[in-house]
Amino acid sequence: MDAYEIFSRFYDQYIKDTFPLLHQKYFDLALEIIDKFNPDATSILDASCGTGILAKKFLDSGYNIEGSDISKDMLTYANQKGLKTYNKNICDLALSSQYDVILCFDSLGHVLGNKNLGKALSSISACLKDNGIFICDGGTRNKAKHMVGQTFTYDSEAYGFTWLNEKHENAVNVRMKIHEKRSGRNFEEIFSLEGHDIEDMVAAAGATDLNICYATLEPIVKPNGSFVACFKKS
């Protein structure tokens, strides 16, 4: 049992307590971009759906939305929200369906290196219908550099949680520690995050049929240092 499996158990409560408006902001942003670049869209894939908090908002609004995520544990809770899901890496979605819109919020940092970024965009393009759009956000390289040394903590009745950002070559090593109070057990997970600039995204899309149609560094959802972008399949 790893820390991410435990994290999935209280992730929704963690978001509610620490970032209560996060997914509503993502929902509003996505709707605005969809209305501008693919207003007739009905089918959506949330390619990093986690426990399905954002996808559930689309589902409740009448959209045909499905989810995918690399974490089976997170998907357990997405399924409980009524979502059809796929246990897939964003670099290799290989789904039989195609969608009008694919979303990827707060997750591109897990895609390490330009080669994998290219794989991710190629994989996404293959799952988009013609004229479909890919909406994403991410932290820039400069933001990733300034993340080093930051520590975040969260404490609830059942769990104690620490997120520590450490330096690791061109990436940030995240050391996630969870204390399960009832059992007294401790869990630790270490993984890497990497910043991407809009220029990295455009370069990675160059080998696909995705063309950028919108990009901003304005802090719409996340603080300064994050980008939002939309690519359209031509």
C-alpha cells in the first residue's frame, strides 16, 4: 500500500478544505474556452480526472463525459460519482473512442521531458475528433524552480499530510508523507514534477495535428507561474 492509495481516500475532503473553489474555477474556464472554440461539443474526456470532482460537474450539466487517470485508486472514487473511466497513462491513452474535448488540468507536471510531452500530445490528438480541442494548464519552468523547498501540510481527524518539494536535476522531487491516525501507520511516496512553458507545448504539438489557438499566463485559476492553453485538431 503506497501513500497515493491512502491519499485517494481523503483527496476530496482535502480539496474541499484547502482549495474549495479550484474545480469550480476549472469548470468555468473550460466552459468559456469550449464556448469560444468548439461550442457544439458534447463529448468530453477528462484525461487526468483523479477522483472525478471536475468531471462530475460536467456530468451534472448534461455533458457526455468520461475520465481517465493513471491511478486506479483515484478512479475508484470517480466511478462512485457515476463516471465511466479508463486506467490510462496520458502518454498512451489508446482509447477506441474520440471526443470533442479533452481536458488535462493540474497534471502535466507529471509528464517528464520533451519526448514524453510529445507522446502525450500525440496520444491526445489520436483521441480527438476533427476540430476537437485540448484544454490544459501547467506550471512553467520558472515556477517549478521556485517550488523547491516549499512544504505544505494538512491535518484532519483521520490523517496528517505533508508535501515537500525537493530539488532533483531539472525536475522537482515531491516527497509526500501521510500519517494514518487510527492505525498509527506512516506512508511515503516520492515522485517528480517538471515545469513546461507554452513554447514547450507548442514544440511538442509540432509533430501532431494540434495547433495552438489560445494561451495565457494570466493567473486565471492558479497563481502566477502557470499557463492555460487550448489546442485545436485540424
